[in-house]
Amino acid sequence: MMKKFAALTAAVLLLSGCRKIEDTPVSADLPMPETTTVSETEPTTVTTTETLPPEPEYAEISFLAVGDNLIHSSLYKQAANRAAEKGETGYDFDYAYKNVRDMIEPADIAVINQETLICNGIYEPSTYPCFNSPPELGDYMLDMGFDVFTIANNHTLDKGTKGLSACLDYWDARPQAVVAGAYRDKEDESRIRTLEREGVVFSFLSYTESLNGLSLPADSPLVIGRTEDVELICSQIKAAKEVSDLCVVSLHWGVENSDVISDYQRQTAKVLADAGADIIIGNHPHVLRDIEVIEREDGGKTVCAYSLGNFISAQSVGQNLIGGVLTFDLTVKLDDMTYEPSNIRLTPVITHYDGNYGNVRVYKLSEYTPEMAASNGVRNFSKFSYDYIFAVLEKNINAEYLNAERIDENGEIQGGQDQTAVS
């Protein structure tokens, strides 16, 4: 009986569990089920941070150039004697240049016009009118800190094609030197000479107005840069700018011993600047001519020195012994390679020699005294004095660029700008 009752009870419960929820009566006494109310939320605010372009990067490059390195017999003979005094063979040029070494070494780029051939030792050294200098000269210039050597000038063919080829052999054996102005052939000429500093590539071109009446034989493959074809120079500048950021053009031009800048030179410099020349270095007259910053059509600026005179020589005209070291800084914006030149300075250097062209050496003007000027051997041939030096400088160089300190009667230094133009 109890088993039947239990089975009946289980059946009732099973039937009850199978009923739909909505069929189940809801008693008013039972609590209503809880419901969840979704309220509107505040809109989410997204903060956007503006990304500013990175600050442009700049390169700071110091540039230096000097004039003609003109090696007369008195210079290489004294160099041979000084080497012999040390028990050495060859040539020791330190005495001639040691007073100005510290100007050259700090520059990022230092350019010199090597006026005399260096024929790699195949000829004995020779002097005017057909120059050849010993290999030790070029080695000393490299050790001194010069990077770039321009060799297109009126003495490039002093030893004919054999001498020029030997000179190119000399420089080819020194790959650290950038040499422009004379080339093995047209293909060699087309390989623009370049030098990189701080991520900025410089190119170098060199041309001469004269070869002293000489010329290359018609069948010679050798090439010498000439100034006569300005359109060709412009095309070569444009080619150089395709492989470099800044182009330096060296021009061996003008009338010797004249400090007058011709209209033709000013017009040509402007044409070359507008073609893309960023720096123009003039040489050949053996005297100083002025410096100009040329405003270009593209808005850029070209530093142009019309003549830096002689770096060293044993010439017999007073003005030939007054040269200049041009220095300036270039601030280059690396994203577009635009640049601004600053601190443009022409620091005078004076060549001094004793009687009969003995002991030739070069000094900074700041270290050259009135007493030294009064004893310069050039006075045997030409007007020269301390006052004469400053008269020449004030006549030829814009005061804005002239870095010339003068020693007064009390031995005190007067005037001048910061001698440390190259950092």
C-alpha cells in the first residue's frame, strides 16, 4: 500500500514539472521577478594627441681654402738642406709651413691650389718657368691637413703629357687626396670627385683660363679643365649636383699681379652660382681679391673668393707675399640639404724670406711684426712694409670679412676678429 502511494506521488510531481512556465499561475502574493534596467551612458570622449614632425637635423661643417702653393727653387733647396742637416735624404718642408699648420688641421674640409706639378720623382725638381716639385711636398701637404688639391692651372703642362701623367700617378697612389682639374681621359673626367662630411657630400671641379700657351696634343686622351666654355662648366656643375649635395668650383683666372675683379668674372661667377655652384674659389693673380656672397636665383647663397693670392712663394713683388686663408662654417639642413654660410673670414698670411730668398716661411699676420716686415728680403726688389700690408688688405678685402689684427707702436694687438674661425 505504501509503495502505491509513493508511486502516485512521483507521477503527480513529474506531470507538474512538464508544464510550460507561462501556464503556471502566478499568485498575487508572490514577489515579481527582478528586472534589469539599462540606462543611457555618457558618450565616450577620445583624446587625440597631435604628432608633431621631428625637429630637423643639421650638420655643421667647417670649410677652409688657401691660394697658390707656388714652389720656387729656394723653397725646395732649403727643404733638401734641412733634411740633410737631420742626416736624412729627400726634402723637409716643415720649416716653411710650421707657423700656419694649426690653421689647417682643424678644418673639416681644406682645399689648396697645388700650382706646381708633382711628377712622382721622374724628373728633378725645377723652378720657373716650368715647375716640378718633389713628392715630399705633396706628402707634407696631406700631413698638414689638406684634403682637396686643385691642379688645373697655367703650369699643368709644364712637363708635357709625360709629366702630367706622372703627376696623376703620384696622386692616384694617395687615395686619401681628392684631386680635381686634370684627368686621364673623358671617362675619368666624368667621374666627379667627391668627399663626404657629416652626411653631406661635396663635389669638386677645377678649371684654368691659361696653359701658358701650351696645349695637349690632338691624339692625347688627357683632359684639363678649361674656363673658356662656360656652358660646359654649367653642365658639369649640374652633373656634379646629381651625385653630391654641394659643389665647389675652383677657377684659375684673371690677370697676374692685378687686384681688379673684371665685370666678366663677376658675371661668370653669377652664372656658375645660378647653375648650382655653392662655393667658388678663385686663384692665379698671385694677389688678393675680394670676397662676395652671391644671391642665387634659387634663393641660395654662394660664397665666392675671387683670388686668395699665394699661400707661399718666393716671388719678388710685395703684394705677392700677402695671401689669405678663407674660412667659413656651413650649417646644412639634412632633410633637404639647404645650407647657410656663416663666420666668413679672410685671415691674412705673409710669406717672409731673408736676403737672396733664403729661409722662406709663411706666418699668420697676427704673428707678424712691423720689425719682421722691415726685414723681409722682398724689400730688395719691391715696396713692402707693415703699413703697406694693411693698405693692401683694406683696399682689396671687404671689412666685413677681413680678420686682420694690427700691432700698434706699443706692441699691443688692435682690431681683428676671432682668429679661430674654424671650429
